[in-house]
Amino acid sequence: MNKSKKEERRLGEIAEHVEGVLVGDPSIKIKGVAGIEDAQTGDLTFLANPKYAGFLETSSASAVIVGRETKTEGIKISLIKHPNPYLAFAKAVELFFETKRTYPEAVHPTAVLGEEVRVERGVYVGPNAVVEKGAWLKRGSTILAGSFIGTNSTVGENSFLYPNVTIREDVEIGNDVIIHSGTVIGSDGFGYAKEKGVHHKIPQVGGVRIEEGVEIGANVTIDRAVLGVTRIGRGTKIDNLVQIGHNVDIGENCIIVAQVGIGGSTKVGNDSILAGQVGLVGHIKIGNRVVIGAQSGVTKDIPDDSTVFGYPAREIHKTKRIEAHLSRMDLYVERLKELEKMLKEMKNPSH
Amino acid sequence: MNKSKKEERRLGEIAEHVEGVLVGDPSIKIKGVAGIEDAQTGDLTFLANPKYAGFLETSSASAVIVGRETKTEGIKISLIKHPNPYLAFAKAVELFFETKRTYPEAVHPTAVLGEEVRVERGVYVGPNAVVEKGAWLKRGSTILAGSFIGTNSTVGENSFLYPNVTIREDVEIGNDVIIHSGTVIGSDGFGYAKEKGVHHKIPQVGGVRIEEGVEIGANVTIDRAVLGVTRIGRGTKIDNLVQIGHNVDIGENCIIVAQVGIGGSTKVGNDSILAGQVGLVGHIKIGNRVVIGAQSGVTKDIPDDSTVFGYPAREIHKTKRIEAHLSRMDLYVERLKELEKMLKEMKNPSH
Amino acid sequence: MNKSKKEERRLGEIAEHVEGVLVGDPSIKIKGVAGIEDAQTGDLTFLANPKYAGFLETSSASAVIVGRETKTEGIKISLIKHPNPYLAFAKAVELFFETKRTYPEAVHPTAVLGEEVRVERGVYVGPNAVVEKGAWLKRGSTILAGSFIGTNSTVGENSFLYPNVTIREDVEIGNDVIIHSGTVIGSDGFGYAKEKGVHHKIPQVGGVRIEEGVEIGANVTIDRAVLGVTRIGRGTKIDNLVQIGHNVDIGENCIIVAQVGIGGSTKVGNDSILAGQVGLVGHIKIGNRVVIGAQSGVTKDIPDDSTVFGYPAREIHKTKRIEAHLSRMDLYVERLKELEKMLKEMKNPSH
């Protein structure tokens, strides 16, 4: 991984591979890919964020992947035009780097496997990994060094666990899932009943289900359900240091950015986006295609197709209006004083 | 753990076990417990959060545990009435699930124990765990796979450390403590003295004391004191991804929800509740029985029995009033404009 | 570590060691150091935070390190005056405690080292640590139990990794770096290209560079770059549970407090301070010597030498004015009503 293949490619070949439209010389030799700020002669770069468009004029790159509608008059670099330049770039990277690290079928001699562990074909279990009794590692799955798989848990086909991941018992991980280091799945939910001033633990006897194609970042925590399951829906992507409470249900193809916290039993629909450090209280329902701005605090249900922002979260245009008012508070108070002065003068004209 | 005992119970027997009042047929057979949204015929469920009361009418559950004062006219399901339905539910769960996982007295052959480690009766040390010189594992304590116990640290009786926990040196963990995976206790506090533009590390030579009955979630960090100890008081419960700075002192029976951060040397009294993502600056004092709303930012001492909320945190009714004012800002500005217009007209009636 | 040397020192000797000015009896025997609230007879303590000045009058300490300009009339305790009392205290601690734990040159027999790993002189690799193929552990570096060093990564001279750290492949760690437990460096950045409703992973083929003298707290996550490197500049100190996105570039001697989150490609200059729980969106530029108050949310570039605060972050005096206005909202609305009433009366004098 991250290892350059050290092969040159012709620009025409790359354009074909990424299914883009070449505007330039197909015979140009490309030696590698680089970010738009760093690219040198021989590099292919890309422009996905218009914020960096200015670099197009000064870049030494030999070619750049751009969006179909990007303005490119006066740009001397060869172009590959593509409706989704970020995706095209991803495909180009695969030509130059080993993007998937593969391990041989093997269980490292220092790994510890309990009784009745099912290890299918093509599985790799790394040094000092521990797999408890009754766990099931499906075809082609990879469990790297120091990771732990608890009793009766399942790791799906071609799923990949980085070093030092902890999967507790009775967790079901689907196929093609990626889990980064330090992440804990299936920790007990946070539930206590108070009696006579003391918090009594509510047994957390449910499980967790991570569906197909999910990716989970580093040092994430996903609690097991009190009963039933905590679910992360198919294709959802979770960034680092996110907290998912017990019995949370997250739909498909959501994006959950770093340090988000989701309280117990909250439901998030499909295709929703939670920006960084957002907090959702427990027991609420977020709809489909909802966008929640960074650091927002959400305490109420949010209907489908809403964009909310703020603390407390409101519809984004409302929050923006309030912010604008706040910026003008000095002025408003000045105007209030002026009125008071004028009225006073009108009542007491002699002053 | 999480394994159903697969035994049926009669409803009368359950009511007796949880010390509740049965309203219904004691001979009904109960096969399991389930959440109120999922419960089917044969299941016992519970209603602790009034938000879900509507499910009482549509649930297929065979019985439900409810609060003593819950309105139940027209509900056809058999009831167990209890003053604390969440607690009664916890007790019922124990009839159907193995809620405590037990390990044999053993030190796994792959565990690494330093010199002079004291291992008392009934202790389990899992695969690849590491216990350094001079540590003391008291009776019945459990240290699961990959966990680390540093020099001179103590793990109290019947305390339970999940896989991949890190306890640094000179940390004292009391009896009946539960620590979830990925948590780090005794990391260095964050202290530097700046001189000539460079930050010089202040040695962090104190310890940490976790008192009896504390539970600590996954991927929590609790720093060791610069001098003296960082203390988590008896019976306090800490959720995932919480940060506790050096020399923090937390009282007894507090609830600290996920992603809270507490700055160095801050004190929190007994029976206080910090909701999710709250931040407390260092060197302040939070009283007893204080409640701090989610995402609040606290920069000042908070007296006993206060409920505060907001960024910055104010008494909750003040924050609520401010939020209400903010929602009406458009209106206020409209009224201000109207006054200005009226006054202008009064001064210049010809217009 | 954290082990008292159990030696007595004379106060005069200590004053000399810390290069402070003694005001008192140089022959006083000092047995240890303690915080100002806990110090007893025989202890040296220090006063760095003026908040604790009141303790000077009641402390039982035998001596106290104070700032040069601290008011000390009427204080009976012997003093060591120093322009930087916190730094002087750090030096004093070294007289009484073993502040640096040292390990012998050794690779523990349970550690697993891949092929072509370079292990220089004075290196310690602890139990169950895993070092992959091609990694390079430079002179005097320490890798404690359960830590993982990925392929082709480098750990610099005298750098110290606490237990259960994960360093992924192609990460370069400079000299004299300290990394606390549970931290993950080099996890994949969070990047996807959406097509037909599905998020396609952008390969993250860059690396991470941690420069000389950096300290990184517990359970931190630092993502590898998509291309190029994510960089933490020389002498920067990072607290626990911080998230650093891909391609972030942090300058030298910054202070980044716990639970901060920094979005991808954002740049932070030198000597800047980010207080706890701050969030920076991606693709912005924070200048040199910038101070960002706790929990602030920053969405725009911040010029050099600014102090900003709030959600959204504004110049601190603006945020403070807005907060003051908010506290007076009841009053403003009252004044608005009063004006409306007066105007109404003026227009309709008969009422």
C-alpha cells in the first residue's frame, strides 16, 4: 500500500482508463499523481474543489483532471474532462499506486484462535490477533495485528480490519467492510437505572450489525444494543472518533464526519450527511437526505430533505439570519437608543 | 454474554423476581425480552420513556413493565407495575440472558507478566495481555486480551477490563470497576511551560484513582495528575470518548455522557450529570447535583443544584429565553423599523 | 517513572538548580513537591495560576516557587522567585522524581519483527509489539507493549511510544517525539467520490510526517494524506482525542487541546493555540500566533495574530459584545415595548 508502482503511463491511456475526455496530447508521459499545490512536471493532478482553481494557471503539472464545466480558457496544461473529477482521480491513482494491500492466506503463529472458530479460504489473521470461540472469519477477510474478535462475531467476505481493532461478541460485520485502528464495536451501551442515589447497570445484551460496504474510521466507538441491534446501514461511511450509542439505527450511504456523537435509539435515514462534531440527542429521528452542519446540536426530529445548522439546530437559512442579526446587534441597540432620545426630546422639547 | 438462556418463565414468576405488581394473568408464558418497538408474542417489554407510550396500544408483546403512574386504560397487554420500570426491566433481563460473562481462574500462556506481579485468586488474564512489574491483580479481576497494566498499578476485586485497555503505571483501580476497550488511564497530563517560544514538558508524576463501582466506556482518556491524583469518585459512570484532564476530581455517582471534555484541575461534585459533548475549562468547580445540558461550554464555577445549558453555559431558563428571543429577531427588527418610520412621520408630517 | 527518589534536598540547592532567587532560609529541608492545595510541611509547591494565590496564606508548604512579580507581602513561607514559575517547578520535580523511564536495549521475545526491520542501538521493543517489514527504529527509540509499526515507517531517535499505539505504513516520526497510548497515526483520510448514490473510496496513498519534539496525547487520530503528507510541525503539542484530517499541515510549536477536530487540507501556522473541542472545517488557513477559544467553530481563514472565539468564530471582542447583548435581550425587548407604548399614547393622547 502507498507504494508507487513506478511505471509511466501515457496521458491517452489514463484518459481512457478513467473514461474522461482528453483535451491535449495523448502521448504525454505521466510518471505519477500529486495534489494541485505540489504537482511537478510529469505529474497528473486534479481539480475537484473550485477553491484551488487558481493553481491551474501556475501549476507545473503535465495534466489535470477537471470537471466538465470547469472554465479552462487560457490554461496551458493538458486536460482530462470528466463529470466527476474526484472519482476520475481515484481511478487514476489506481494506475500508479498499489491501493489495496493484500495478505497471503495465513494465520500468524502468534495469533490466538479459540475453539470452533471458522476460518474460510483466503483469510489472513495477523500477529497477536485474538479470535474468540465461535467467531467466523469469512472468505478473504483480513484481521491485522493485535485486533480482537469476540465470541460468535462474524467478519464478512473481503472485509479488512486494521491493527488494534476491538470487535466484541455477537457483532455481525458484513462483506467489504473496512475498519480502522483503535475502533471498538460492541462496547456496552450507556444505560443505568437510578435507585436510592445509585446507578444500576442495565444489561446490554443486544448486538451490532455493520452492513455491506461500510467504512469506519479510527478510534470510533459503536455500542451494542440493550436489546436488538445497533445498525450501520449499507455503504455508510464513518470518520474518526465518532460515537454511536446503543440501538442507534443509521441508514444507507450516509456520511458521518469526525467526532460526531449520536445518542441512544436515534434513527438516521438514508443518504444523510452529518458534518464534524455534530451531536444528536437520543430517541430522535433524522430523515433521508438530511444535511446537518458542523457542530450543530440536534434535539428534535428532522424531516426528509432538510438542511439544518446551529446550536440549537434550525433550518440553515434561519440560523444564517440569526447570525446576521447578531453581527448587527451593536447597530440595533444604537438605533434603539436613538429612538429613545428622539422620543424624550419630543416629550420634553425644552431640553 | 448476550447469550439467551432459552428458558421460558411464567409472568407471575417474573413479577415476583422484579418485585413489581402484576396486573394480568400470572400463568402467561414469557420466552424473552425485547424493546417496545420490536416485541412479539411471547416477549416481555418495558416502557421507561413516555415518548414510546403509543406503542402500548399496538405492541404484540405478551406483557409490559410500566411505571406505577402510567396511564393504562384500554391497554390489553398484561402489566407489571413498578416504581422504577427501567430497573425492573434490568432485573427481568437477568432471567433471560447471561448478563455477566465469567472466565476461569487462569493466566493465558501468551500473556506476559513482569516480576513481582501479585495475582490473587479467581483472576483471569487473557491472551497477549501484558502486566508489568509490581502490578497487583486482586481477587476475581479479569484482564482481557491485549490489555496492558503498568508498573505498580492495582486492579481491584471483581473489576473487569475488556480487550485492548491501557492502564499506565501507578494507577489504582478500585473494586467492581468496569473498563471498556480502547480506554487509556494514566496518560500524561497536558502541561508545558513556554520559554523562548518552545514548550517544555512539565513532568506528570502523579497517579489516577478510580473508585469502587465506576464504569468507564470505550476509548476514554483519563490523564494522570501532575502531582497527587486524578480521581473518579465511587459509582460514577463515564460514557465513550470522554476526556478527563490531569488533577480533575470527579465526585460520586456522576453521569458523564459521551465526548465530554474536562480541563485540568476542575472539580465536579457528587450526583452531577454532564450531557454529551459538554466542555468544562480547567480550574473550575462544579457543585453537587448539577445538570449541564448537551454541548454546553462551562467557563465558571457552578453552584450546587443548578441546571445550566448553552455556549456559554447560563442557567437553563436564561438560555431558553435567549433562544426564544433569537427566534423572534426578525420580528424585533421589524418593530424597530416600524418605530423609526412612525417617528420620522411624526417629525415630518408633510411626508 | 513517577517513582519518588526519596531524597531530601536543601531549599538553597533547589533554588540554584532551578535558577531562581531564594527569599528565605537556604537550609530548609525539602522532602518532596506537591500541588498548592495539598502541600504539607516539608513540601515545595508552586504558584503559576494567580487563581490559587489565596492558598499562599493558608498553605502548610515549606516553600513555594512564585513569579517574579507575585505579591508576597505577609507570606511567611520561603519563596523561590522565578520569571517562569511553572518551568522552575518542572525543573524542581526532576530532583525528586524519576521523570524519564528508561528501558534496556532489547527486543522482547514476544515482539514480532518483520523482514528488513532496522533496529538501531539502544532501542527497546516491548512485549507483543509488532513491527512490519522495512520499518526503521532509530537509536534509543522505545516501542512499548502492543504497539504496531507499519511497513516502511520510521521512528526517530529517542522517540517514545506508549503501549497500544498504532503507526500505519509510510509514517515518518522524527526525533524526540512522544506518542501516548491508543493513538493512531496514518489511518486513511476520509475521502469519497459520490456516483449514482454510492460513495466510492478515494485511495489515500500519501503519508504522515511528525516532526522533532512533537508530543501526541492518547487516542488521537492523524490521517494519512490522500497524496503528499499530513504534517505536524516541530515542537507542536497535541492533547488527547484530537482528530487531524488528511493533508492537514500544522506548523511549529502549536498547542492543540483535547478533542479538537481539524478538517482535511487545513493549514495552521506556527505558535498557534487551539483550545479544547475547537472545530476547523477543511481547506482553510489559520495564521501564525492565532488563538482560538474553546469549542469555537472556524469556517474561514484567520489572519496572523488574531484571537477568535465562538460558534461561528469571530474576533473575540465581537463575540464578547454579542454575548453581552444576549444577556440584555430581555431589557432591550422591554425598551422596545416601552417605546411602542409611548408612541401609541402620543398618537392617541385620549387613551
